[in-house]
Amino acid sequence: MTSFDPVSAALGGLLIGAGALLLMLLSGRIAGISGIFADALEPHQTGRGWRIAFIVGLIAAPLVVAVTGRAVPAPDMPAWAVVIAGGLLVGFGTRLGSGCTSGHGVCGIARLSPRSLAATATFMVTAAVVVAVSRHVLGGQ
């Protein structure tokens, strides 16, 4: 069972929105994690420094929160084969959809992009179907 904290959820959403807004206002870039990550791996890509800093910030943020004494919940992890297969599928879907949930769902919808609206609807419907099947057909939690 998971615990839901609406205050931390709202604060997290505000921080994500503020970060996406600042990135767009200050650099004209969309805060899509898959694009930022892919471009950070390109050795001759301009603007590599801010991309690497962005990714380091994503990794460092929960560590900083943990140091302050606030509990950071650790998810129940499935077998490594499932984690690797899931990561590969997410990577494939990100390339197929020309972006990820952060790029389409946060930034694209805010810009009223038809492509992002369609992609986000697809993400949400697929997620609902997977949860329904895994909980009610396969008997998972």
C-alpha cells in the first residue's frame, strides 16, 4: 500500500512546473527528460553542460531530501530482468512517441500541442489498462 500526501504532491507538481517554465523562458528549451538525456550523451552537442547538470539534479534531489531527515520512500523492486525489460520498453516507446511523459505531458500540453495531447492520452489509457490487467487479471497488487 502506498501513502498519498497531497501537500508534497502539490509542492512536487509546482516545482516540476516551475522548472519546466524556467527552462522554457530562459533557454527556449522543453524539459523533456528523454531529449535532455539523449543530447547529453552526444559528445559534440552544444549545451551539454546544462543537460548534464539537469540530470545530476534529478539524481541528487532525493539524496538531498534524505540528508535533511525527510523519509524518501523506496519502491518495491521487481526482479532485475523485469526492470531491464521495462527500461528498454520505455526507451523504445519514448523514441516511437518522439518524447516522454515529461516532454509531452508537462510541456507539450501546456503549449497545447496536438501531438502532445495525443501522446499523453495514449500514455494515460495504456497505464490504466496495464494497471487493470495486472491487478484484476493477473492478481497483482
